[in-house]
Amino acid sequence: MLTLFHAPKSRSGTIVWVLEELGVPYETRIVDIRRGDGSGTRDPANPHPHGKVPCLQHDGQRIFEIAAITLYLTDLFPEAKLGPRVGDPKRGEYLSWLAYRPGVLEPAMMMRRLNVKHIPGTMGWAEAGEVEEALSSALAGRQYLLGDEFSAADISVGGTINFMMMFKLMPETPVFKDYTARITSRPAFRRMMEKESAR
Ligand SMILES: N[C@@H](CCC(=O)N[C@@H](CS)C(=O)NCC(=O)O)C(=O)O
């Protein structure tokens, strides 16, 4: 059984969306987390090494970090075609975008929000404006990050763009608006949102 340690209205919604796209059985364990407003506490029931969400348990394994969990799941259920398999010419690009969200996109936007100066050549990610340009050019003339096929990279990166635009942390450009409208019209996204609002 797949067990997702989850906190409503948090980054672990990404994994709920992945699981809903996969259409596989899973159980959800709601845990408390420390929130940005000072509420919440670290939950001893959560096996994540920092008490964060998401965290997944499967067959005695613990998997944490969105990029790792997403890859684990899309490899586990290749028939769902949510991520290219090893040997597929799009595999490299898929892995790159999965790593891009926590490694580049999130830190760049967070730094801008906190007004921290970007120091090129020192930080392991790019400046926020440059990240927006890279994403725009990756999406220009394409339906999805990997081309015509939707993948879990769109859940992770596209879901983050959608969230950032909602909170005015990224500009609502036509490219980003069209793209996020496309991915958020998916039934699995709506199921995730319904589950989240019921919790
Ligand atoms: N890099 C992590 C980020 C996970 C994360 O920070 N989750 C937040 C929820 S949005 C959390 O659990 N925060 C609680 C805390 O920082 O203690 C991932 O990609 O999984």
C-alpha cells in the first residue's frame, strides 16, 4: 500500500495530484506541520526527516522530497505514461524539470519574495527573471514541458507556476496563463482540489 503523509493546503498537494492522475489506491495520513504563520508543530507521526510533507511510505521504503516521490511513483506505474521510462529520448528532460522545481524555481521565487539579492556564480539557482524567461521559452509553442504529452513534470513545475501566479509571485503572462489553464482543467487536478477543500 502507498501511504502519503500529507498536510492540507501545502506542497504535498502535488503528490495528491500525481496519485489522482495515476488512479492507484493509496491512503492518506494527515499530519501537522510547522506553518509560515507560526501555527502547527512538527508531528512525531510523520517519518519525514524534517517533519515536512510530502512523505511517502511504500513496501517498507520511505521516500521524501517531491522530485524523488514523483519519480518513484511514475516509475512504479509506467503504464500510466506520466513520465518517460529509462531509454526514452524525453527521459533526460523529464528528470531535469523534476529537479528544477525544488532546485531552481522555488529558491529563485522565494529569494525574490524575501528581497534577497541574487549573486550569480554563487547561488545554485538562477535569478527569478531569468527563470521566468527559461520557462517561457521552454513552453513557447508547446502544450506541455515535454511537448505534446502531459507528464508529471507539468504537475510539479506547472503546479508551482499556477500557485506562484495565484499569489502574485510570478507574472500572469499569456504563455503561463494558457499553460496553467490547460493543466488545471484536468479531472485529476479538480479531484485534488475537491479533496483539499474537504479536509
Ligand atoms: N523540498 C521539499 C519541501 C517540502 C516542504 O517544505 N513542505 C512544507 C509544506 S508546504 C512543510 O512541510 N513545512 C513544514 C516545515 O518546514 O517544518 C519537497 O520538495 O518535498
